[in-house]
Amino acid sequence: MSARYTEQHAPSYYAATANRSLDFPPLDGEAVADVCVVGGGFSGLNSALELAQRGYSVVLLEARRIGWGASGRNGGQLIRGVGHGLEQFEPVIGAEGVQELKRLGLEAVDMVRRRVEAFAIDCDLTWGYCDLANKPSDLEGFAEDMAELRQLGYRHELRLLQADQVHEVVGSDRYVGGLIDMGSGHLHPLNLALGEAEAAARLGVRLHEHSAVTAIDYGAEVRVRTARGQVRAKTLVLACNAYLNGLEPTLGGKVLPAGSYVIATEPLPEALAQRLIPQNMALCDQRVALDYYRLSADRRLLFGGACHYSGRDPADIAAYMRPKMLKVFPALADTRIDYQWGGMIGIGANRLPQIGRLAEHPNVYYAQAYAGHGVNATHLAGHLLAQAIDGQHSRGFDAFARVPHVTFPGGRLLRSPLLALGMLWYRLKELL
């Protein structure tokens, strides 16, 4: 995420409450494997884990620490769906392809559920989520969403809230309605990532931290080079997302790193926590510069939001985020902020996760650009990549891979300001 953080994890609530300490050695010398995975976040971990379950030998390289990027720092919200406005892709993948993506967006949450259960990962997984309406048109959209989810056969409880019912889920007067979804929820993302890394290691995956990739030699056998060694593999998976940088320019130009920020309060008195979020749900509003928040297992309010494209964090994240929190919960005016952190999420121009393989190097697969909603989509990506590498036909992988993704104009220096102007336009439209 932020360049000013060290090689260790960001000073987040998650790092402070990690329930296991893992230490994987840097790559030293030459390693040979069926598959080399670059990136120790959810996409890379789940690709490696599923490939190991299929009998492949796997080496995973992480530049810093497992879960160092967005996978270990995000808001911890586990929400159904992938992408936005999937109907826009119908001319490319057809109506059946769109339906497949919608179905996979629901199945992806169950993939996380199954992963946690299969490996008994302690990550505070809690069910219950509510989309919050900022204006009446949002509530109309929720009604359409609910009808579509039921048409798709969604098996979890859904309930529309009117303005006089919103206080059932949030102690704030900012909202005019909501949509409860008991098939989504929240969790401790770093503990999930660490648990998955531990499971992958038990299955034989060779994990190496502090092993930044310096160069890739493409060919029938890929050579992935680090400062102290190299991996020779038949297949390569690039799962770096916002931290791909210049490693693979074709992919790097299609994902924009954007800053997002989270603060965590001191533990709240039980009565206050109950008043603010009565049903312990994850919550998110509908604005372009959205607010999202939830309670931690020890009753802290974790409040996230904002989206910066400058590449520079606010000088004081707590001072930047606290006024946003107080607009939602004025009762926290005297509450201490114990943790503040930020980092980079990867955003694509069309907001659809980018999952596929390089046309010029068909033994190189990739997954990136989750647009801030990646806890479930990363697990789906790992599953689809493992299927494809294993030679299993997957309508889901084919649908994702067929969607074209534009390269942001202006190169690395200009694409962030250009996107910031575009996002400003959408924010202005909210005021109309």
C-alpha cells in the first residue's frame, strides 16, 4: 500500500491483533516448480493453495510479508458480487456470460466460508451486512437488487429496510433505507491470509517472503529472478494487483493504484457499540467516496473510506478520517483513535476484476483490479486460475478472460490525475 510503510506490516489494528506469527525465508539460490506464484495476498495464496491441492509443486514469492498489501489491511468486509453494472459486458460475453459472472459473485463468498471451515482458520468471521441508502433512488436500486438476487436463487436472507427501520442496523440519521444481506459479513483479513498461508505451507507450497521479483524471463520455461535467486517453472501466476508496478507493463497499465484509509477507535463500551451497530453487521453507503464500517471482535469501530489517486497518503490519516466518522456517529466525538493506516487498492477502468492469461505468453496467468471489493473476488480468482492451469474448462474463467480492459492513458505519471478528474465528475453528479 503506502510507500512510506516499511517492509513489515502496516501499523494497523490487524497487525496488532494477528493471532499467529509466520516467518518464511527469502528465496536463496535456484528453485524448480510446476508453478511460480508472485504475490502473497489472497489471490496468490488461494491460487497456490488450490494448485497444491491438485498435486502441483508451487513456489510463492512475496516482496515483503504475507498479507502485506490490501489483503491484510482492508476493511474486512466480505460482500457478495464482482464488478459493477455487469450488463455492460453482454456484447462481449453474451447474456449467459453475464449470468455466470453474477452467479460466481455469489459463490465467491461461499468459497471464503468453505476455506475458513476446511482449515479451521480463526479470523472472526461474522455474518450480516447492510447496504445503506443515501437517497431514495438508492433504495429503489436495492429493491431491484433484491429481486435479481432471488431470481438468481440466492439462498440467504434478504430484507429491505425503509427509513423508519434503519436504526435496526445503524445508530445514525444519515440514511433513508437499507438492504440487509445475511449471506455477506465481515472478518479479520490478516488472520485469514496468515491462516491460508499456513494451510498452503502444510500442503507443500514453498513460500518466500522478502523476495521481490526483479525480472522475468518468458518462454516455455519461465525464469523468475529475485535479488538472491531464481525460480524455474512451467507456469507463472502474477497476483500483485496494485503493487505490480513495472514488473509487467502490459498488465500494469490496466490497473490504477488508489489510496484507501481506515481508522480504529479504542474499544467501545458495550452499550455504545450496541447503539451504533445493533446487529454487529458490516455496513457501507452508496456514495462514490463511500464510507464503510463495522465493529471488531473487541468492539472497536473500524471506519474506512476515501479514495486518493495522488499516490500520497494524508499526513495524518486519523485527522483526515475522523470528521467523516463523526458525520455518521457524532456520539464518538470524545472517543480515542488507536490505529490509523492506509494502502493501495487496484482499480480497473470498468471496475471488473481482471482475470486471464497473457496472449503473448500463454503460460502466464494473472488476477488484479478488484476495485476495493476483493475479499471474495480474490478467492474466486485463485479458484479460477487453478482450474485453468489444471486444464479444466471453466465458463467463469473464459468469461473474465474475454472482457477487454483498456490501458489508462497518460502512463504512470498522468493516469492518476486523469482518473481523479473523472471521479470528481461522478461526485458532482451525486449533488445534482
